[in-house]
Amino acid sequence: MIVNVVTTRFFAAPSAVLPQPRTPSAATANKQNLVMPNFVTNTCKSVNVQTFLCLTKSAFAFYRYPMPKAPTRHASSAVEDYLERILELINTKGYARVVDIAQGLKISQASVTNMVQRLDAEGLLKYEKYRGLVLTASGEALAKNITRRHQLLSDFFRLLGLDEEIIYHDVEGMEHHISPPTLRAIEALTSQLERQPALVTRIRQQIGGGKA
């Protein structure tokens, strides 16, 4: 076997006579609830006990604890929610405060303050304690993109005649995970459907207008 050849080549001298390790008898293995695969018993005949134990520990450690995959960076849905809410407040009230963000997102002011400070550190907004905050150019661009994505999905589902409650729930679940190509496809489809009201009517009739 491969294990037999490799271990013999690197751990046994050509003229060396390796001691034969004692392996548990069938009765002992059964009594101790041990399982002795063929590759284990075959390997025992080619390497000494210390080498075999070292190889076995390494092998089982590798399969039990595989190398972790490199983490994939994703845009934080929480960050997107904050930026979307901040832009909404600025557009409607002319300013955004921690208390207003906390009320809109239904979370504590302390949590909002921590996130706002993080967004400030990342260059997405400017924040001064006890005062309002403003989005930077990059923060505003990102917030507008998030808002546009939300609007596109809402318009698409609304065109199909779905209930507003369903639209809100589904868009909130989808908007942070949908890819740009898929969003462009939905935008193109929405544009085409808007030009074909008869087709939209048939689609609405087929899906029942979104009624459960």
C-alpha cells in the first residue's frame, strides 16, 4: 500500500530490521471496542511503534481538524441597514441623530453609537458626540446604491401584485444577499413587464395576486 511504501522509504534504513509491534488480539480489540482497519495493521509491519503513533496522530488530526478555509469578505447587512436609515432620515428631516436611528431600527442608542463610531472610522460618515452626523461622499454613494437596490426589488414585486407586507418581508431578506448580475436581470425584466400590461395581468392572475 502507499502508506506502507512511503513510511518504509523515509523511516526505515535499508538494512534495518524493524521490531514487529504487538497488535491487540481480536478478543482484546473487541473487548476495548477497537476497530483495526487493514491499512493500520499493514502499516504496523513497516514502521516502529513511535513512528506509527506519530503518523497516526497526524493523520487523524488532519481529517478531524482540516485546514480552515480563507474567510470570505461580505458587506455587512447591519452596515447597509444603518446607511440606508441614515440617508432616509437626512432626506426627510435634513439631519440624522443617534436617537432617530435607534428608533427607526428598534435597537438601543448604545448599539447605534458603537456602529456610528465604526462607520466614522471606516470613512463612511462624520460623527460628533451629542451632535448630528453626515455621510461622507463614499458613505452617501453606498447608501444611495442600497436604497436603489431596495427600490428595484420593491418595484418588481409590486408589479407582480404582491401584498405590501410580503414585499417588505421578502425585500428585507433578499436585498443584502442578491448579486449585481441578478439585480440587473430583475431591473431589465421589470422594464420589459412595464411595457406589457396584458402579460402582467396574466401573471398576476396566475399567482393569485400574492394572496396566501
